[in-house]
Amino acid sequence: MIKPVIVIHGGAGALSRSTMDEALELRYRQGLQTIVSAGQTLLAQGASALDVVTEAVRQLEEHPLFNAGHGAVFTHEQTHELDACVMAGDTLNSGAVCGVSHIRNPILAARQVLENSEHVLFTGRGAEQFAQSKGLEMVAADFFSTPERLAQLQRIQSSDKVMLDHDSLALAADKPSDPLDPDKKYGTVGAVAIDANGHLAAATSTGGMTNKMVGRVGDSPIIGAGCYANDATVAISSTGTGEAFMKTVAAFDVSALMAYTGASLQQAMTHVVMDKLPKIGGSGGMIGVDHQGHIALIFNSEGMYRGYGYVGEAPRVGIYRESEV
């Protein structure tokens, strides 16, 4: 019998231990544990994997430490453009939105696309009109802003760079920092789960890259790149250099390796994350759960905010590579 499990991530990147704020690290760990525990409770109550991953990512969007929803990073024009995707493994039904600036929870908009549209992906104004027509909460654009994200943008603009959310000790070496460098972190959030009926689901959400060009869309809302679920194989959520994940169709590649070669989840994900992505400059990681309930959390960066919990077991969370989840 399959044991239900939820796995989440909050981004991957380079460590900043030399300036790390221990209290801030504790907040990250507590946030991850709380969200994993909530997912375990839902699974224990018989909730579907689709409901569980949607709710987990909604909670991550509400947490200002993570780059999705409230606390999303800024574009080079000091605006916010958010992306999200959700996919059901039993039907392959999917929904996604990208480039939105007024939907409080983009993952809920993606879920509405999945359930109430013949389409898969809506962008910008059309996505916001669709979400509003479905009764989702709309907010002013500054809802997503935090002082920390604005300071992050200003530091990066002073160096004339585009950066992924958790990666730049040189830019922030004079102040206490996150466990993963906030200026060099791949700041996507995501969740995957398998429920008591053996169904898989995946969800991913992001604010994108700090100082990104307006209109840039990464892998997070792209089926098969940043998010994929198929009951026959695996559910995957990705975080990292989005362009590399799109070029390799990374999430689907894991599923294809499992389906076509008989590789295990661990083998397939390791090959994609540790071998294929680095060859084209791809950095970051993935979380996954296969159709038998096996999980994998693999990253080629120095750290990844992550956690998992099987129903009936204590949740486990980690940030660094060594001796952790």
C-alpha cells in the first residue's frame, strides 16, 4: 500500500554561512516544517494530491521569506511579475499563469485554469481577467513588495547584473544574511505529493529573477520544464536557472528516463540535475515523488530549502547538503 507523502522546496542556491543570521535560518526551517505538517494533515484526512500541493504552494506564496507571492522579487523596472503552474498526474490536466501582478495567489489562478478552462496557460492581463472572473482575490501591485526585496534589487542594480533569488556575498557581505545568499538564490517554490489513491500532483510558483527584464518568463509555468506530473511515473517541481530547465525540458526528462529506460526516480533525477543541466550552465534542483511513493530531493547548488513528510511520520526539513534531508 502506498504511503501518502508531501515534498516541498523553497528555492536553491549558494550558501552565505559567513554572514548567516541564525534567527533567520530558524524562521526558514519553521516555515518549511509548518507547511509540510499542514500537507501531512490534509493527506491523512484523505485530501487529493492536487489539493495538497495547491495549498502547500499557496502557503509558500504567503510566506515573505520565499520568492513567490508576497515577498516576490522585483523586475528591472521595480515591478513584480509572477508565474505559477499546477498539474494533476491522473488526467495530465494542467493550469498555469505567467506575468501576473495583481493576483494574490497565482497558484490558485493556475488551479482555476486547470479546472475551468479549455486552455493550459494564460498570461498577463488575460490571466488576471480570468482570475477575477473566478472570484479570486486581487491586490494592488505593491502587495508583493517587501523592504528586503527592494534592497536586494538596489544592490544588484548597482552591480548591473541579473540574479536568481538565493546567490552574492560580495554584494551583501557587510550584513547578516539568509542561509542561502538572498542575492544569488534560485527563488522558486514548489510541492509534489502522492495521495492515498496513488494519484500524483505537482505545483510550482515564482516571482522570477531579481532585476529580470520585464516580460521574461522562466520554467516555472511551463509544463515539462519546471512542473510535471504523471501517475505512470513521477511528479516533479524544479527550481533553478529557468532557461536551462526549459532548454532541457528537465521535469519531463526525468519522467521520460523512468518510462523509457526503467531508471528509478533517484537515478533519473540525478542524471538530469547532476549531469545534463550543468553541461549548459543549469544550476538548481528538483523535488519528486514517483508512482510508488519514493521521493528524491536533488540539487547541484550548495543548498536548497526543502522538506518532506510521510503521513504518520515527523516532518523533515533541510537547507544544506551535508547530513541533511
